[in-house]
Amino acid sequence: MAYIPYVPPERIPEQDSVGDTDNILRIHGVHSRCIPLHHDFFRELMYAPGPLTRAQRETIAVVVSGANDCHY
């Protein structure tokens, strides 16, 4: 798996900060304009109305992360 360094929160420009310091968002710090886009995408996938419950969506995310050998 590729390694992308985490960007410290203080190095992320204020206009790109979403108030969340999860590692997946800190990785986007290498191109910080993507942070709000990723955050909005995640919120849409996990919280918008749809046929799956939030628990089912989280379960799918955990299984996919495990299959991809992600540790977060």
C-alpha cells in the first residue's frame, strides 16, 4: 500500500479546514483544497437519505477498509 504522510492540522490553510482532524482528511492536506470536498462527499454518503442504514454503510466501509489492508 502506498504511504502518504499526514499533514499536521496547523499546516492546513484555514479556508480548507473543516474542523475535523481525522487521518484521512489530514492526508488530503498535501492538496488541502480537497479536504472540504472529501468531507462533503463523506457526509453525503453516510448521512443522506437512502436505502441503507447508517450502520450498514459503516459496516461496508469497515469491510472495504479491511480488504484494502487499511488500518484506520
